[in-house]
Amino acid sequence: MFNITGLYNSLISLVLNNLNQIITFIGLFLGSIIIVKVFEKIILVRIKKIAKKTTIKFDDLIIEIIDSVKWPFYIVFALFLASRFVELYGKLDLYIYYLFLLILVYYITKGIQSIINFCAKRLLEKEREKGNDSLDPSAILLLKRIAIGLVWGIAIILLLQNFGYNVSALVAGLGVGGIAIAFALQNILGDFFAAFSIYFDKPFETGDYIVVGDDSGTVKKIGIKSTRIQTLRGEELVVSNKKLTDMKIHNFKKMDKRRANFTLGLGYSTSNKKLKKAKVIIEEIIENMEGVELDRVNFTSFGDFSLDFEIVYYLDSREYSFYMDKQGEINFKIKEKLEEEGINIPYPTQTLNINKNE
């Protein structure tokens, strides 16, 4: 039969034998609580006032992280601190240690997550401050989620290791599984990592006019798997990010000036005097055109059907539409002036000499 009196006497004996330990533990616990409250009510309040006077946002983040730590952590911290100086009954000190470790890792991981969120937000804000309003934030947000996932994963593995579990087999299993997934998704992962390469290396950005192979157009969106380009014809060209990083890309937005050149052929019947006159006409037309700077006009070659001039000039704008407008205007004026001077721009012709042997 259960002996209540015996149990009561045993508890009284246990308390009396460990009275000094209990008093010391309670004193240390209450003292720790007082220290924490002093830090929270006096020191932390003063730090907040100092942080408000600064223009740096990172110190506000640190204050916010510290302020997010609530009373459960303080109580567990006080229990853990008190248990370090006294010998508790059974495995009570070990359980307190596990509880403290669990809540400590939780708040540290949560703080690192806040820092990652802050860095991602600031990165997006800086891009928009540069005027890049069309920035696609998908890559940054995905990178942020991956970083947060890795932090929580590492935190869980560290907790399991400190709780006495063998995590070597778990890590090895995750490694083998990761390799298998990487092989299965190698094309998708190739595009995924290429997206980060494009974002950080910046061979082009949203709004740039680029030439890719036989296609050209304005970059509208840089996604996780593909980049979308609006061509001059109006359709949307979708190119995988991995393919873009492997190709030669001409980025016209990087130019301070746009260089243009074209060839003009005059008939073989044109005299030297008129050839020299044609050179002067072309030079005057381009030199008097707004937004255009003449580089050179040269009589370069005797072609199959014409006497060829090479004309090179620079435009103040790098926009393709501006270049096409100016080139068309130059062509109209050159044709008009040459017609006034009676200088012929020939059709492609070919003379065939036949020797008839009788």
C-alpha cells in the first residue's frame, strides 16, 4: 500500500539536506532576473535613444532584434545561469541546459533571418534608387529564401548534435540525395545559377538593348529560368539564362556614343571631278545634321558594279530608333543632292564579253 507519510518524510529530508543549494539557486535565479530587467529597462532604453539619433539603419535593426527577445528567454537564461553554480537533483541541470540551448538557437537564427531580410530589402532599394524601377526582384527574393532555409537547416543540425544524436548519417544522406536531385534537375539548376551570374556580373540589365546571335531587342525581364527580350518586330523572345551566359552578347546601352557606317556606290561613268564633289556633298550633309558627328568619308574601292565610298559617323544617342531615323534622313539628302548634281547611283550590272570563234 502506498505510504503517503513516508513520501512526505523523504521530501522533507531531501529539502533539508539540500536547503543551502536551494537557497543559492533561488538567489542566483532572482539575481539574474534583476540583471536582465535592468538591461531591458535602463541600458536598452538608452541604446534605443542613441540609435534614433543616427541615420544608419543597421543599428535600428540590431535594436529590433534585441527587443524581439521576450520574457521566456530571460527566465530560461536565469535558470541556466543559476544551474551552473549549484548541483541540482538528478538530470534537472541537463534538461535546463537543453531548454536554454533550444531557445538560444531559436532567437539567434531568428536574428540572422532578420539580417538577411534587411540586406535583401536594402539591395532592392539601392537598385530602385539608381532608377532601375523595372528590376525583377525574383532572383534576390529566391536567394533570400535559400539563405534563410540554409540557416534554419544548420541550426536544426547543431541542435540535434548537441542533444546527442549522430548527425553524420543524416548529413551523408542529405548529400547523396542532393547529388541525385542535382543530376535530375541539372538543366533547371543551370538556368537558376545562370540567373544569379547575370544579376551579379551584370552583362546586361532590364531596359538594355542587346544583340544575341541573329536576334536583337530590349531586355524586359530577367527571370529565374529565362530572360525575355522584346524584339524590334514587336514579338517577345524568350531565351534560357544558361544559353545567354554561353553566348556572345552585344550590349548597346554600354556605349557612350553609337558608331554607324555604310557604303555608297557611284557609277563607273562618274568623273573624278564629280567623285570629289560627291565626297564634299556627303561630308556637308552629315556635318550639318544635329546629333551626328562625322568621322570620315573615303573612296575605298573599285567594286564589281560601282565606285565605293565608306562613310563613318557617330551618334549622340545609343538608341537604335534614333540611329535608324538619322540614317534614313542621311540617305534621303544624299540621294537628293546627287540627283541635283547628275551623279548616278547605279543598278548592279554585269558586262559579258563573248568571243565567237568561226
